[in-house]
Amino acid sequence: MAQLKKIFKGVSSIRLATTVQASLATAAWDVELPVANDSLNISQADGTLNPLKVFGQAGAWTIVGETGDISLTMFIPSIHDDLMSIFYTKTASSLSTADEAQAGVTGSFDGYGYFLTNEMIEGSAMIISEDRQNALFIRNVQGYPSLVFDSPLDTPAGVNLNLQVAGGSTEADIAFLTWTPNA
């Protein structure tokens, strides 16, 4: 059994490409996501099994069904423009408030706006283990962001990402990788 022990535990970083990467060897990552420690969850739903019975047999003639979907969820505690621009459509020009006083200093709030669109996020992801010896590459993730600010005393505003793994790649849909240093 010792030869089967290979553990992927903890997370040191999560990378995201905003396009589906054609090949792992040429993958280019757009951003390393600041994901909250207790928010990352990857799970595969149970598959459905439907036994097909025929007259005259007690057991199933055959079993048909489907595999369960693989979901990836995470909370990104940031409203940085680089991230918000990935998740939403950014306004062409900046927005500003009128001048006002904050703690005796006059100024304004400036920034960009974002349109809440129905466009699905699609790309690739790679999760690297805390010991940086293993990685999980996910070729094609698709899903939607949702803005969250529901506990202002202990959690900053951020974005929940709810993604699903889309299959169909010729190279691999997911891959568990092991770090190999160059000799």
C-alpha cells in the first residue's frame, strides 16, 4: 500500500487563464487568484445509475447513466480592477463623485464601473499544493461570478466563483501533475 500513497493537500496558489488553454505545455496564466482559505471546494456529484430490466430476468439487463458534474467553487476577497475586469464588463471611462470632505481632507471617490452581464467565464485553472510538489490542472472551467458582501464585520467584499469542469479535450480534462526539477 505504501507505493499508492501520493497525497495532494493544502493549496499554495490558484492560477487562472481567461481562455481555455490548448495544451498544458504552452499554458499561459493571466492571474494568480487570492482565494480565501476556507472557500475552495472541488467536488464531483454522484453519477446516476439506471438499471434497465427485461421481462424474465431478475437482475438488470444493462445499466445506463451519466457521470456527475465536477464543480469548483471559491471566494475571492478582492475588488481589484484586474479581477473585476475578468468577471464583468468594465466601463470605457472612469467614474467620480463630486468633491467631499473625508476626515477634514477634500477629495472624491474615483474608479471604474462594471456591467453585470450574462457572459459565462471560460478558461483553464491550475491549483498548486501547499508543498509545491503537486498540481491539479483543469483544462476547461465554465461558470459565473457573483458579487458578495454579506458579512462586513469579518469578511471583505469579493466575488464567489461557481464553475463546472467541461470535458471533451483531446489531451486531458483534468491532470494531476508532479513537480520535477530540471537537472
